[in-house]
Amino acid sequence: MTNTYNTILVETDARGVATLTLNRPDKHNALNGELIAELYDAAEKLAADDDVRIVVLTGAGKSFCAGGDFNWFASNVKKTRSERVAQSATLALLLRRLDTLPKPLIGRINGPAYGGGVGMISVCDYTIGAEDARFGLTEVKLGLLPANISPYVVARIGKVHSRETMLSGALFDTVRAERIGLLTEVVAPADLDATVNRLVHDHLQAAPGAVADTKALIAYVASHDLETNMIYTADRLADAWETEEGIEGINSFINKGVPSWRVK
């Protein structure tokens, strides 16, 4: 994908690993209308690109994402009610697009993340944080609510930890972020890229179609009862046995071969 954006960078390597970088380092990658729109557009294109197998989300400069840009907030205050709702909804749509991306979404958390930045961490499938990063759901300190991000943050860290972090807006470190489930792994800043590469290699062993279907499977079973899930999952496994990937994977295992999607 050719990068034609002002506020983000998109680079895809020969393995099909796309790196999506928030690129407003002078503003600590704070979210504004333009960045949200460009990130949504890039996510749509990456989702539809069969050559892309993995997406890494990160930030340029010292921060991952400082949350909402205050100038963007101020401009929305001056708008009509319907215009404010529409602007707010753009963030909700972005988070949903990232959350439902049919590829592994790896968060390379290179620095601090606040508000909407924590929301974007929460929609990643695996998150690796630099140990000197700091986090905060700071909206209440501004008289605001962590509204659009809340479904994903609560799903990620649970109701108890959401209350602990959202109601005070206090900052917390990577030790706590890992303990409550916001981060999967914490490493020294110098080890961030090597750790991401290890994780990318692990994910390149998996069949792309099976990965996409498994993400959809997880979302479905998490929101339905056991009886419904028993019917749904029986169908999905039967479907998988009939796919080209499923047939190739089983035959490769039996014949001690290597399936075509596996990258060394």
C-alpha cells in the first residue's frame, strides 16, 4: 500500500506484515478528526488486502497516543449537537474497525497512552509495551467520559479494573497495565522490535483464513449462551474441514510436510 496520508504511515514488508504508525509525534500522536479518518481508511484497506497477514500498530516518536487532541475537543464544543454526535461516532467506528480486523493486530506500545490511546490498545490482539510507558484513562479529570472506548476497555480489563482506572483518571505504570490485562507483555525499550518480530514469526505460522475465522469465532462465542454456541461451533468446525486450508493443513501434518502459508 502506498502511503498517501498526512497523519499516519503505512508500510508493508515482503512477508505481508503491515506496520501502521500514528504519525503526529509533535502532538504525541493525539487523535483528531483527520487522524481518525485516515486510520479508519487504512484499516479498511488493510482488512481487504489478501497480501497483508498481520498488522502492527504503533506510534512515532516518544508516545503511542496521548488521547484526544484538545484543539479537536474545543472545535467540537462549538458544533451543533448532531455534529458533535457525528464526530464522536467516528472514533467508535474506528475502534470497531480495528477490533474486527480479520488479521492479528499487534500493539507495539512504544510510549505513553492516555484515553483514546488506551482504547486502541484494548482492541489489539496482543500488546507489547515498553517498560517506561505510562497509561491513564484521564477523561474524568477533564470533566469528560471515556465513552466510545469503554466497550473495548471494559472487555479488555474487566469491570473492576475499569472502575479502578476510570473513576480517578490516575496514571499507572506497565507493571499494573500487565497485571490488569491491558498489556500482554512488557519489555525494555531496546527489546521492543525484537519482541515484535518474535511474535510476528509466531503468527506467520498460522493459516490466514483460519485466523480470520477464529477472530470471528471468539467474538461470537463471547456474546452468546452455551446452547447457541454448541450449534454454532459444530457448524464452524465442519466448515473448516471443508476449506482448502483445512484440507492442506491436515494433509501436511499427516505427510510431515509444510503448509504453504507457513513462513520460516
